[in-house]
Amino acid sequence: MANLTDPLIRSIQGTDPQNLMEYITRQKIYDSRFWKEECFGLTAADVLERAAKSLSCIGGSYGGTRRPTKFLCLTLKLLQLQPDMELIQTFLEQD
């Protein structure tokens, strides 16, 4: 259930916004511990708040098995939720 896109959002390029990430990357994110423990049931405001507090770097994947970073997990969650631009702008303008 946590891997489904919100049914009320608009499609991007005629498809599910999650499809902007490659299939194998999405599957690695869904299997990651951070996704299962920290990203389950988040709202758009929670995702942005968690990003502001917990992200220490921006990157793709790391390690021998190419595990996804927290940044990629939260990016996929934002693709699922598609928060309002006003909400994102508010968080960017905060100190």
C-alpha cells in the first residue's frame, strides 16, 4: 500500500510520476530499511520536515549493493504525493 501513488494527483508525461525513476531503483528503495521504517504513512509536510532534519547529503546510491540514499527515498515519496508548490516554497524559505 505504501508504494502506490496518490490517486488524486496528475500524471506526468502521461504516466505515473514514480515512473520517472528507473524500475530497479524504485525496487531497491521499496526494499530499503529507511523506506519501510521512516517513509511509510508520511504526508507531504512530514516528508519536507524529515528532509530538512535528517538529510546530510544529496546523492543516489552507495555501497556494494548500490543501496539508495535517504534523499532518493524522500524524492520518491514526493513523487507519490506531489505536494503543492506553495508548501515546498514555504519550506525552502525557512531558515
